[in-house]
Amino acid sequence: MSTPDFSTAENNQQLSQEVSCLKALLTLMLQAMGQADAGRVIIKMEKQITQMEDEAQAAVFSSTVKQIKQAYRQ
């Protein structure tokens, strides 16, 4: 079995597109899980954010989770 190539783009535009793709993928996975399980995942993600020491990183994670929650509810 070969190791998959998860290389990341080097320019900001491609990198931002990769991040958007991952957000959409996570949203679709949550929708496929069902409401109860998806809710647990979101709660765990939010709990992890509150435990982060780096406030700037926590703010980015929080914003990302809010975007995913909004897309999930649509």
C-alpha cells in the first residue's frame, strides 16, 4: 500500500482553495453522520478551542468552526 501525497500548495491562493475544500468536506461529513453525532463532534471541537493556549490560533479555529456550523445548518 503506497503512502498518499498530501503535499500543500505553495502559493496563498491555492492554499486558501485547499482550506475551503477541507471545510466543505468536513461539513459534508458532519451532514452524513447524522445530527446527534455531528453535534458531539462540534461540541468537542469547541471544547478543544477553549483549551488552546494561543489566543490567535484559537480565534482562527473558532472562526472556522462557526463557518462549518453555518454551512452544516443550511
